Amino acid sequence: MLAEKPYLIGREKPLSKREISQALRWAIEAELDAISFYEQLAELVEDERIKHIFYDVANEEKEHVGEFFAALLEVDEELGKYMKEGFDEVEEETGIKVEL
Ligand SMILES: [Fe+2]
């Protein structure tokens, strides 16, 4: 992934707040892709021991999503506000209540 975005490598100055937000979004994307990848592999494997390893690693990637998301919420002050509005809208329209 980093090879596709070489401007992230070898910078002279630290990333700006906006660039850190983008980097965290890329990291979250990569973790979500990894979850899908490991879960798809788990579903293809019949050996329960190997299946367990793939699901276990997929769950570890879910923790990584949480770590990066926590950092993103710290860096992007508006994100939490908009997410809360989205959660409230879903609850109003569907009754689905999300709690983390
Ligand atoms: Fe990860």
C-alpha cells in the first residue's frame, strides 16, 4: 500500500494534521480489507484449526480498526460530531441503537 503512495516515504517534515487524518483513514481501509481477506480465507478452509487461525487474526484486525479509529477521532475533531449525528439519524429512522 505504501508503495502506491510514495510521497509518504522519506518526508523532510512531519505530517500535517490533515495528512495524519488521511493516513489513519488509509490504515483503517487496509485493516478492513484485511478482515475481509482473512474471513474469506477462513470460509474456504475446511481444517477447523486453520479456520480458527484465520478468524482469530481477522478479530485482531478488528482491534486494529478500533486503535486507528480512536486516533482518527482524536485528530479529526469534526468526525465524532458527524458520526454521532449519523448514529442518531439511524436510531430515529430504524430504531437501531449503536453503542461502542
Ligand atoms: Fe492489522
